[in-house]
Amino acid sequence: MPKKPKMVNPFLTPGKWYKANLHTHTSVSDGILPPRERVAQYRRGGYSVLALTDHWTTQDIDGLSDNKLLVLSGMEFHPPCADPPGGWWHFVALNVPRSFKLVENIPAEVCLRKVRRAGGECFLAHPSWCGQQFHDWAHLKDIVALEVYNATCAVHGRPSSESDWSVALDRGWRLPAVASDDCHHKYDNDVLESWTWLKMPRLSPEAVLHALRTGACYTSCGPVIRDFRVVGNTVRLRCSPAAEITFIGPPGLGTRRRAEPGKTITSFTFDASGRRAWPWRYVRATVTDARGRRAWANPIYLS
């Protein structure tokens, strides 16, 4: 089990919410749009953070940021993995310098350490799409987060890795979740579809990495989570109009509230006083809107 920084509840943390896409492709690798057009697209979409993460290469980001949009240098890289045989890991490195290089076919652990020594962090991208389960990546100690939802993988019917994120949390990993577009196309399918909200005191690369390390974020494909907290034995969540809100704990522990047909809900309060299994070690939440779009809150740890 990796040693992780203490996770915080971003809804109780000072700062502002910044909308981020942390997995982005351009024509530098296999994306359609050139970097400046891709950046302009996300600026128009209201994003505050955009990481350019082309395959095996960084790119020049000079002049792409302004006081409203921070553009990060990144890279997606694919070292080989043992299971499934002949497969590859997909990692996204954030905040690596333009000069940063990785050699293909070296072990994943070596790559992850090199990124961290260069001042960056990595998250594991779309393991479900790759056919990888928690037991396959349980040895990877140097990942900062897991991509729980990937918009481009939705085209293939495997957008969510929530199940294995749950297993990791149950095994004691304090691992935040992110959601990303992994955009390749010009407009449809995987553009402006999913994002990570980062709670930060300022718009800077250092603040982005700190928010990921501490779980000061939540992820969404549409719903807005306005508040999520535990007060005594009571779990409370407020959100944009939703069809369903679910609280999820360790195996066997969870509860949900559904809206009546044709109506929506904007809050859920669960009083667990007197419950035999309380206190849970952690509780996390999902919000589903009437279109089936979801948001995921990182766990609040209770012990």
C-alpha cells in the first residue's frame, strides 16, 4: 500500500474551484487540432487548466497560458505491462519540462520515478479500457490519482474505471479520482465531455499538483457538487438538479436517494446514528443527473 499525503475535503478547503482537463491530445501526436487551436477550444469552453499530453512527447507551451487559463506541459507514455500479456500501461505525466524524455520499453516504475524527479506527477489512465484490474496495478506506488472516467473510451463502451477505484480504496489506498476527455477529435465524442474540478488557492502548476496529491478535487461529466461533508454521524451533499445521489463506503455499506419520476433532487442527508456498521472508514459520493451523466466526489475519511 503506497504512502500518500493526507487527503483533505475540498469543500472545507479555502480557495476557488478551477475546471481542468488533464488529458489532451493535439496534432503533435494523434489528435486532430494543432496545440493553439486545442487551447483556444478549451478556453472557449470555460476551462481554467489544460494539460497537453501527447504520446511520448512534450511540446512548447510558451505563450499559451494567460491569467484565465493555465496550460501545463505533459505527456502520455506507455511502458509495457505483464498482464494482459503484450499490453501497455497508459500513464499521464503532468508538469514535466520541455526537455523531458522517456525511453520506450523501460519498466513503468522507472518511468514514474523519473517523472517525479523531474518535478511532475503521474496518474493511471483508463485501466478498464486497457483490460487492467486493481491487482494488475497494485504494485505501482508512484501514481497520484486514477482516471475514473475517460470520454474517448466511452466510444468503445469502457469509459469508467470506478469499480477498480473502489477496490483500491477498500484496500487502503487513499487515491483521488480524476476525469478527462483524452480528446483526439475536433468537436464530437471526446471534447468538453468530462473534467476535474480542482480546489486551489491560486492558478499555478504547483497548486494543481498539490490539489491532486491531497484529493482537493472532484470529477464530473455534468453535475455540479456544491457541498459534501460529514457532521457527526450525518453525511450531507448538495448538488445541481439530479436524478440520484449515492453515498458509498467500504463493501456492503452504502445508501442512495432517488428523485420521484419527472422530478429532481438537489440534496441528500443521511443520518447514520445507531447503525451497527457506523462509523465507516470512508464515504464517497456519486451524483447522476436526468441524462445519466455522473459526478464523483473523492472519499472523506472518518478514521
